[in-house]
Amino acid sequence: MISDSAEIQPQSNNGDAPMLSNTVALIGLILVGLAAALCALMFALTNQLPDGITEFGDSGNDSRAHLRLLILGCSTAVLVVVAFVLCVVGMFLPNRPRALAIVGTALSVLILLGVFGVLIVGVIMNPDRPAAEAVDESPAAIPTAAER
């Protein structure tokens, strides 16, 4: 007979609970890799578009290429945001390694800063944007009830 004091107990190296894998951070890192691949594909498809802004505006028949770019951009943004949230959650899980979570968070922040940095620079440097003074908001432009 085996007594109660002789039960087999799992042994750990330092007396703490055994380290488990950080699956949440691993999934976040996989999503960051997928988002980076989609971002690279988006830049490859962007190179196929016309170079000048006038040619880009005149290419009304190329709406399928614009739609592809829009879908890729939105998919990349959603994947990066989900990966960022998963990696941040993975950093705060107890008794889990944090290396994957830190790497995934850093990569997702870099991709987010890169994508939104390009968008912000594009908005700032857009030469076709009308000036604020050019917009006519005078009350004379709005017809009154008596004029109708």
C-alpha cells in the first residue's frame, strides 16, 4: 500500500509553477507576420498604379485595382490592431513567457506607425487639397425661403 505522504508530485526546477507557452502572444505574432505579408503585397500592387496624380485620377476604368488596394489596406489594419491587442494581453498573462508578446507588440506598433505615417504625410502633402480660404460659405450662397 502507498501511503498518502508518498504521493507523486510534479517536480519543478525552482519551486514555482511550471512555465506555460504564451499561445495568445504566439497567435498575435502570427497575425503580425500575416499583416506584414499583406502590407508587402499592398506595396507591390501600388507599384502597378499610374505614377502621376492626374493619371491616377483619370484612370476611372481601373477601379478594380483601387478596390483591391482598399481591401488589402483595411485587412492589414484590422489584422495589425487585433495582433496588437493580443500581444498586449499576452504581456500581462501571469506565469507566461513575455518574449513573444514583446516582439509582437513592437512589430505591430512599427507597422501601425508606418501605415498611419504614410497616410498622414500623404494628407499633408496633397497638392490638390483646396485651401481653407477658397471655400465659399457666405450667407448669400444659401437661398432663403422667399427666394425659392
